[in-house]
Amino acid sequence: MTAGKDPIPPYFNIDPAKAAARLSEPISTARFAKAAAFAAKGRQDLAKRGYAPDGKKRLRRFSTWEICKYLIPVAPAHFRRVLKKYPDLPQGVGEGNSKWFTLEEVLRLRQHFAAEGAADREYLPWRPKGLPAKIVAVSNFKGGTSKTTTTAHLAMSAALDGYKVLVIDLDSQGSLTSIMGGDVPDEWSTAFPLLAKDYAQAVQGENTVRAAADLPPLPFDETLTEALNTRARDIIQPTHWPNIDLMGAQLNLYWAEFQIPVWRMGLRSWSLWDALSNALSGERILDDYDIIFLDTPPALGYLTINALAAADILLVPLGASFLEFDSTGRFFDMLYSTFASIEEGENAVRRADGLPEVKFEWDAVRALITRFDAGQQTDLANVIQAYFGDFMTTYRQELTAMVGQAGEQVNGIYEADYREFNRDTYVRGRETFDRTWAEVKELILGTWYRDLQTSPQEETDNG
Ligand SMILES: Nc1ncnc2c1ncn2[C@@H]1O[C@H](COP(=O)(O)OP(=O)(O)OP(=O)(O)O)[C@@H](O)[C@H]1O
Ligand SMILES: [Mg+2]
């Protein structure tokens, strides 16, 4: 045996004097500006070297194989016969039997099959006429639980299914906005002005009352005046997906977290939690879409409260780990106390004024296990499942290398070209998100159906 000495771990024998000598002067706020300026320069440099996504995102084409397997339930031979019979239909590009189609073309083909194809096949997804879009919020105050990934994949699977989708990014990190290739120069292209507009309208109402009582009006600044002139449809932008639109986010949206409580202090009767809801229903955005997905920041701030109050369905993604289970339990606790205290505060006033009481209600709430590793986490996931019971989806969204390795241009499984992966990896990776969508779609269809039963007016609308 050699008598070689084991090296001592690196955290022993640190000399305090030398450590002090290596330090810079204490950091003042100005130093952050310098760091930001350097990062901006570095960003330009990286962009020049081709690291940044340049310009517009483009959605890839879809092959005959994919269309027949995943998008339109027809056999490939029949699909080819139909294309031959109707030369006006999109014919696709490429050599041989496998043609490639844009999603616009797939949507057109889908319409054709729905009109001409077998009556017992589901070519178009079910959607009751006359009912508003379903709003699905994806939320958890724990960070990194796959909120954004889940939202993006759900939006894309709903779009592939043929639904018209709006995604609203309420996280000032803007990850969902980047995935959707959004262009958001400042807060005026985010949900911020819609929230401001709701407050501005409340102030206008209050000022009419005050004028009648000879009281001085509440202040009305430039932001509020400008907000009054913004419309949700001007903020919503198209994306590289023909049937997904985006209301984006960027850093300045975070300002809403400071501004909303200040507004509320100025006017206690303003229902700050209803601002987004009011914007979506007041401007009839709910009639333009089938499904609206809301991605929220990892916090229970005012933006998240607005998302939750607007939502019909709430999804709470969490990993199958002790810490994520624990903090998700607390999240439910916070949801309870936040919304119960709003109800209590409001209803005290409303009872006194003889007004109907507010009661928050969701069509369905589901915790959803994400990034699941069956080899390591099955026991823990089973325990979590037992405690959440029917508050939890039955399917666990699996960890897949295909999400992690998404490049700048391609995000997630539905945008990736299957030819770049081993076929089994692709099929399994895709299946995990398809099954999440299937479970969420079941909730959406079920709640629409239930609405139809309880809404006699809509039944007459449908003839
Ligand atoms: N099924 C999956 N397989 C592998 N990696 C995944 C999967 N789902 C999410 N991830 C990865 O986990 C990380 C966190 O995901 P994501 O950004 O969606 O979480 P988040 O909850 O939106 O985070 P934040 O709280 O910061 O908004 C990302 O790097 C994402 O690529
Ligand atoms: Mg996120």
C-alpha cells in the first residue's frame, strides 16, 4: 500500500485574511446596472455568434404517418385515396408516399374529413356551440414544477386536436412567451393594461357617485387614461401555430404586483381579483376561443389570484418528491385562506348592502404529478395519490429527455421532428403528454357538457 496522503476537502484551512484580500468593495445598487449592461453586451455577442433565436419561429410540417396516427383518425391508404380524389385539397410536399403538410393544411384536411368522412369517426373535437371558452389555469407557488411546460404542451395538443386556443402568460419571466415566439416590447403588450383598465372603470364609476355627492374625484393618472383605450384584442398576438394566440408577458408585468394593492387602497370597493375575468368576458374574448390556458408565476401574488379567479379548471403540477408535496399542501392552504378571506370581506359588505354574495367556484381542480420517474418515485407518488384522492389526475406525466433537450427553435414534443429521435423514445415521450391532454380534455368536455345541462338558453341556441 502506498502511504499517499488523502487530500483534505477544499473547505478546510481557508485563510480569512487572504479571503478578505480577494473581495471587491461592498456592492452598491449601481453595480447591478453594470452587471445588466455587461449581460446586454454579452447577449448581443452571443446573438452575433448565432446562439439567440433569430427572428420568427416557424412550425414544422407534419407527415402522412403522423397525421394518420395522431391527428386525423384515418388509415394512410384511405388518406392517400381521398387526396387523389380531391386534387383541390392540400397535397403536401416531399417524395414518395410520405408527404408533409403544414398545420394550416392539416386543419383544412380535418374539415374535409369532418364534412365528407365516415359519420362515426371523431374528426373534429367536441365543443358545444354558444358556450364560452373554458379557462384552465396552471398554478403552484412552488417554482420549477413544470407549470410552463405543462401549459405549453396542453395548448399545443389542444391545437393539434383542432381547438382554437389562447394562451395567457402571467409570469413576468416570460418563458411561455418565448416558447410561443411572442414579441412583447413592454408592459402595454401584457395583461397589465387590462388590469389597469378594470381599475380605471371602477374609478370612473366611483367618481360619478362622488360628483353627485359633491365629493372630490379620485385621481386619474395617465396610465389609467391610456389603459381605458386599450383593448384585449390589440394585445393578443398570433403565434407560429395557426390556431394558438398569445397574450404575452415580460419583466415589466411584475409591476402589477406593486400597483394592484396601491389601486385597491385607493378604492376599497374595486374587486381586484376579478380584473382579468372582467377583461376576458367584458370584451367577449371568451367567444373567440375554445380553450384559454393561463400560465402563472411561482407565487400566489395578485396576477395568480386573477388567474385563479378567472379559471374554470385549476391544474396544480407537482413533482413526486417530499418537498414538492409538502409545499403543494401549503399552496392549497394558501388558496383556502386567500379566497375565503376575500369571500368573507366582500360578503360582510354585500350583506349590509343587500347584494348577492360572492362565492368562488371551480369546475374541477386537479393536482398533477410531473417529471415522474417510475423507477424511483412510484412509492412516493402512490402515497401522494392516496392523500389527494380525486383531487389528483390518475396519469403521471413522465420525465422525458425530449423536453430537456428542446432547442431555441423547438420547444417540447409537439414541435420536435420525430425523425431526430429514436422511434421508441419519441412514441413514449409523446404519449406522456398525450395522456395528460386526454385527462384534461375529459375535464373540459365533462364540464362543458354539465354547463349545457344547466343552461336552458344555450339548448335553444343550438336548436
Ligand atoms: N416531463 C418532463 N420531462 C423532463 N423535463 C421536464 C418535464 N417537465 C418539465 N421539465 C423541465 O423542468 C424544468 C422546469 O419546468 P418549467 O419551466 O415548466 O416549470 P415551471 O413550474 O413553469 O417553473 P417556474 O416556477 O420557474 O415558472 C424545465 O427545465 C423543463 O424543461
Ligand atoms: Mg413557469
